[in-house]
Amino acid sequence: MQAHVPVPLRTLFLDTHDVARLIGILGLPACLRGLAGTLRTDYLRWPDFDKAARIAAYSEQGTIELMPITDGTHYSFKCVNGHPGNGRRGLPTVMAMGALLDCDTGMIRLLGELTLTTALRTAAMSALAAQVLARRDSHSMALIGNGAQSDFQALAFACLLGIRDLRLYDVDRGASERLARNLAGAELPGRPLSVRICDSAAQAVRGADIVTTVTAFQGRARVLDAHLVEPGMHLNAVGGDCPGKTELDPDILRRADVFVEFPPQTRKEGEIQQMPADFPVTELWRVLAGDAPGRTRTEQVTLFDSVGFALEDYSALRFLQVQAEAHQVGTWVDVTPGQTDPRDLYGWLLGAMQDLPALAS
Amino acid sequence: MQAHVPVPLRTLFLDTHDVARLIGILGLPACLRGLAGTLRTDYLRWPDFDKAARIAAYSEQGTIELMPITDGTHYSFKCVNGHPGNGRRGLPTVMAMGALLDCDTGMIRLLGELTLTTALRTAAMSALAAQVLARRDSHSMALIGNGAQSDFQALAFACLLGIRDLRLYDVDRGASERLARNLAGAELPGRPLSVRICDSAAQAVRGADIVTTVTAFQGRARVLDAHLVEPGMHLNAVGGDCPGKTELDPDILRRADVFVEFPPQTRKEGEIQQMPADFPVTELWRVLAGDAPGRTRTEQVTLFDSVGFALEDYSALRFLQVQAEAHQVGTWVDVTPGQTDPRDLYGWLLGAMQDLPALAS
């Protein structure tokens, strides 16, 4: 980790403490707003991106996925797992890392954690979608599933949509109590949060303007029955995000207008994997760009079938890069040998071996 | 980069100085032998691996590729670029990084440079193939193309096959002179190397037992004409490794018995991209396993159409992991938050923000 190579070849490394520090410096609300702004800007450039569904390796215990994307200027990828049984071992269900490269040289500019960052960008993306899909007068949200992602969802909706009335439900009441404790301590500008733990999904959902589902259920779950959905609701379906894992009753999908990130991926991974291949959906970027209608009627039920798309990690990495450089957070590392003559890799190796004190001893 | 999380969640980070140091500790010959041994062991487990051709993003200046693979126990990927014009900017043509994960938890065990490592594993792989394909009495090798990879090819063939007579050719004589200087300083067990710079490919190839082509030519190059190929030669074709980039006259392919790593990838990227889709090839792993013949006749022309397969990076990462842990090389980093309660990512973030001196000021 020493400074032996010319600066232009070095890579900015952000570990999870660096990202926490950056969030601390910016403040979480500013961080969520900044991320949502970057996401919006990048989604408006949708046609610029070379898009592909993620590449997954499945094992009995879970999945490991690679999510690459490029706009011809930068290239990013994320490597992320999903292991539902990890909680029982005291490990996070989802862990991620990623990198940002320059397309014109292939240089690795940024390398870092994306676990914390994924939680933030997913929440910022949900809030960005709700800004164009939820009713403008929304002030209450039911939060079904109160695990690691739920705090960030609650705070993003509080910061970006002014949601102040939160109703929590989880099959494990302890999870809701944990979330409620964290939210009670959150310092937000404006009105304080009202947080209520509910005894059922039905109780949480009744009268809510927005319903966010973000459970860790495996298989075809029904965390929300169709009869609970009320006219005018916006549904933010976050938890159904891989083949075989869904949260919603298909009747809800038939009743709602469904908005998605990247249709080829969402049809494999999202709630709409339960529907026929031609089930009508609207790409969210078109709504953001004003090319397609979002919410058109007060009583309309809108649904953001969120699965998490590579573009969002691209945006998050770009946001981290700009902010980390501005605030001098992170460590510069040498992932690439910095030989003066690019052809002389072996010569560089000889020099690097000689430079090392451990070899002199 | 501080030690705030339980050890089991930490990731071993190897920068390029760490890898150089490890090579220095082991010695380059032992490193090449160890890598070749790991490659052999893993190739013998070929059916255990979930294999896919790499995923490439193409731009005008070059390519960036992801190469994932798993055997159900470990998962690895490499991110590697190929930018032929980088040399003119003083940058390496090829740079790479990668990671090794546990399949049963998704935990990132190793993260590191793979530029230097790729040069080593490619050379070790070439030598491993030549061990079963070249004539047993081989002692001379022509090396066409004397760039960053060539030193490692020369040393791997010297260390693993006992090659002592090297004939160098490059369109840029300066490149050959650079290589000759490096090889003159190489300390190898046994007989010294004889190194000769040639004025043409023809001069280098005449009478050689092995011919290695490892040029950076773009497009359909002809670095070796068919009439130069002599009975009994083994050809190690390293440079043709992406769509549109080949080094050999198709007549050579028709005359030789062709051995490949992973046919679906080699048919897109290797020399055989010039041939029909049913052009006969033998998978190298079958030869290593004794399931298919390698060289059967002295006068046979054998050709290893090397493109570099993800399995080789898996082997290299496993080798690095074992050796780095044994010799305590590298840095333990936190790519993953280490919260005590996996559900309480936000609680971890609050704690991590408070821990940081920069926030207290």
C-alpha cells in the first residue's frame, strides 16, 4: 500500500469505514439527496448505457452476481451475494464490492465496499421512483420487513418525500423494535417522525399512502394480500429481487400500473416474474424523462418493482468517487504496477522485489 | 483500513507490491512451478467448474472484461482490460484485478491485483500445456513478440521445460534488447540461458522446438507464415486472444493439432476464430487427465491456442491466498461492515461514524 507508482496509475480504495466516514461528513440526508440526484441524472442518460442483465452463479446457499455496465466513458461493476441463511451465522445476507474504470485506458480508478453503499443507493432509488409515482400529498408509509435495508428505506422516504408517519411490521417483532429504536434517534430536518409498530401487515397498510415491502422471505411469499391495497397507494416492492423470490400476490400486479428499471432483468428477478412475458410495464427512466406518464390519477395504484440495476451502482460509485476525492477520504493503492516502460513488467517486478525491506532481511 | 470487525469478515488485500514481495519470498521459479501445479490440479477438476465465456464491454480504445467462475466452494472473478494504444500513453496494455469469495456465505476472502499475477499464470499455463504437447527433447524456443508478457514466457519455459536456447524477434528491436537484458540477469538453476536477437521471425523460428507468439498486433496479423512451421514443432499461440485479433496463418491451424482451454471461448477469441465452427480441437484438460492424446508422433505439429480462461485466475487467486496467508503478506481490510447483528446495518453505520476522529473534530 505504498506510494511507489506515478499518481495517475493509482486506485482510490474505499473500505467500509471510509464510506461510513464520508456519510458522516456529508450527513445521511445530504448523502441520500446527492445519490438520488446522481441516479436521476444517470437515468436520464439511459440510452447512453450498454446494459445487460446481471450474471449470477447459484449455489444451494445463495447467489453471487456480477453487475457490469458502461456508458463508454466509465465502466463499473459490482460483485454482490445474496445468502438468506447468513443471518443464522451472524453474517450479513448481502455483501458487495465494486470498481469504477476508465473506458479509454482500462485504468481502475476506484475500488471499494458496496455493502453500505448498496443499502443507500437502493433506498435513494426507491425514493426517486416514489417522487414521480406516489401521490404528491403522501405522508405515511407502511414498511413490511424490518431488516438491514429497512432503516435506509425509512430515512430516504423521510428525507426525500417528507414521509413522517411510519408503520412497521415484521414477523419478528424484535426486528421492528430494533428499527423503531434506530428511527427514534434519527435527526431529520423538519417535523419529527411518528413510528408505530403494528401487529399485522393489514394494520400497517390500512390508510398508508405508500407501502414498502422489503422482506427476506424465500420463495413465493405473500407479504401483502391484494385486498389490502387501497386506491391511490404507491407500492415500493424491494424484496422480490431474484428468480423464485417474490413478495406480492399476482392480483396486486394486475391491479397496479407497474414501473421497472430494466425490463429484461426485472422479468427474471422482480415481482413480474409471476406474470406472462408480455405483461405491460413502463420503464422508470421514461417517466423521469417525461417520455411516459407516471401517476395520472389520484386513485391509481402504482408499483415500483425494484430489483436493483447495475446503473444504480455506477451512479453510486461515481458519487463516491467525486465525494471521496473532494473530502480526501480513502486510501490510494497500487492495484497496477507502475513501470516507467509499460513493456517492462518483469523489470518492474525485479525493482519491486528489491525495494522490499522483508527481502533485504 | 482499521481493525474494527471480527476477523472472519475481513478480506485479505494484495496490492501489486504485495504480490511482488510474495514472488520475492518464494522465488520466481518456485512461484511458476507452484502456479503450474495449482493450474494442473484445477484443470483435472474441470467438470467441477461452472464455466462461462467472459463478458466483454467493447469501446473504440479497447475492451474491459469480467471472467467469473466457480466450483461450488469458491467463486472467483477477474476484471481485465485490453487497450492496445495504452503503450503510447506510457500505460500498460493489460491491467487486472480480481477477488475470491466463499460460495456458502458470499464472503469476500481475497481482493487484489491480477496484472502481475496474470502475466505469471499465463506463462505457467503455456508451460503446463507444452509439458504435454511439446517434444520431450525440446530445448529451444523462438519468442515472437517481446513485450510485457514475453519475459514471463521465457522464464516459465526455462524453469518448467528446461528450455535454454531462446531466439527473440520483435518488429521493434528495442523490445528484444530490453527482453535480452532482463533474461541475461535471470538467475536460473542449471545451465545458463542462451539468448539471441534475430532479424526476422523466419530466423528465430528455423530449427526451434517451440514457437511462442505473443505480439500485440491488432487485426488479422501473420506473425508466422505457414512455410516456417517445421515437423515436430510445438506452437504456443498466446497473442491472439480477442475477437478480430489473430496472429497465425490459417494454413498453420489446418496443419497442426489444436488444443484449447474452453472451446466456446476460444472459438470466439482464439486463433481458431478464423476457422469454421466445427473445426476440430481437443480440450487441454482431457490431455492432462489422460482422456485424450496430446502429442502422439515426433513429427506432429501441436498448437496451444491460448486465450486465458477464468479457471486460470481462480487457480492463481487460490495460490496467492494460500501463499500470502502462509507468509503473512498483504493487508486485512474491511470491505464488509462487521455489525454484531447482521440486520442492524444502520446501527453499525451510526457506530462507525462516531468512531471516526475526523467527525469528532
